[in-house]
Amino acid sequence: MIASFLGVLFDGLAYGSLLFLISIGLSVTMGLMNFVNLAHGAFAMLGGYVAVVLMNRAGVPFLAALPLAFLGAAAVGWGLERTLYRRLYQASHLDQVLFSIGLTFMAMAGATWLFGPGQQPVALPEWLIGQVQVAGIDLGAYRLFLIGVVVVITLALGWLVARTRFGAQVRAAVDHQQAARGLGINVERVFSLTFALGSGLAGLGGGLGIDVLGLDPAFPLKYMVYFLLVVAVGGAGSIRGSLLAAIVLGVADVAGKYYVPAVGAFVIYAMMVVLLVAFPAGLFGRRA
């Protein structure tokens, strides 16, 4: 009984870690840049397809394909931000939603045309397949790897935002763009790099999540609600909030589907309602 509970908890932690990795870029664009980007899942899908193509068609090792998935999604995000997204920063949220959802449908159609409608296979390295015994409990090697990657990325993001010149520029640009420009900060470049970073992290999450979430052209719509839940519950723009929300929601989702499979798919939404009633601005959201 205890081993089963710990196994569910571990799987939920790994699932939540993956949700956090993909969602953190959306939290940044919504909380810091005030842009409702419903096409965020398309960047995760792009990273997944980059990884699949590199591994299955070019023979690139799994660990080498992951940073390339990050760079591919970041490059596309940077290009779209420079050419399309920045034109809508001052637009209404409705215009932003309509634009980004249209971009999502275009990405899905393009993926279907290029790769077909089916799931994409991925071959993990042998050392990531199977179980690892920890304190007498069998844990999935790949899920342990996922958790380790997210821990490293979370620490790196926290350091980037709180301890670097770039992080200070981002915070200044968000708090008051006109004052930031007066101090000599290139706000447009800061926003471009921030958007590219968020897109790249989504792409990395898409590559890492192929074995857990799957990969097909419907990916952006299938998981859009999950990414939005993480941002809403955690508080837009908060790294700590997104991490905690992703873990709580991930554990609730896995536990619900395991213990009460008949209604398991609704447990995550019930948890969201409870958390938002208790924390209307999110776990670490900004209060008015």
C-alpha cells in the first residue's frame, strides 16, 4: 500500500515537473509581458518534432537532440516575436487570443501535412529505460531523469531572473517600460530574448515529453488547458508559483486517474477550483 502510494506520488512529481518545464514560458509571456499566447503548446510540439526528426532520421543521440530542440523552438519563437507578436503587445487580449489560436491551428495543419496524423515514436537510450530501485521502491529511470533536469533548470532560471543583469532588465522593463528605456535598456530586445527563452523551454519540454505525453499534431490543443491551469493556479509570472502548481496538479491528476479512474480526469479541475478559491491571484501571484 505504501509502495503503491509512493509510486503514484513519484509519477505525479515527474508529470508535474514536465508540465512546469513547458508552462513556465507561458507564465512569463502572460505575467511579465502581458501577452495571452495560446500558441505556446505549438512551440512545445515543434521541439518534440525537432527531436524526433534528429533522432529517427539523422541518428542524433537523445541527449544531443534535446538542446537542439530548445534552440529550434527558441529560434522560431524569436523570429515570430520580431515579426508578428510584437505588433499585438498593445492590442486587446481578445485580439491576442484570436491571433495565437489561429497560429496554433496553422501549426497543427503544418505538422499533419509534414508528419501525418499519427503518434511519433522515440527510442530512449538504454540507461533511461527500466526501473531504478531506491529505498526498496522501483522508480522509473526516465522519470528520475525528468525530475533531475527540471531541478537544474529551475535553479538556473531563478539565478537568471534574480542575480543577472538580464534578469534585472526584464524586471525593469516589465515594471515600467518608459522608465526602463530612459535608463538605456533596449526593451524590445529584452522582450525578444525573453520570448525566445520561454519558447525554447517549451521546445525542450516537448522533446523530453514525447515518451510521457506523446507527440502528434493535436498536441497543442490536447494540453493547452493543462498549461493554462499551471499558470492560473501558480500565478502568472511566478517561477515558484508555476513549479508548485505544476507539482500539485500533476500529483492530483495521476492520483485521481489511479485511485478513481471513473472520474480521474476531473480531479485536476476540482483541485484547480479549490486552489483558486483559496488563492484567487494564484499561489504566488501579484495582489492588487
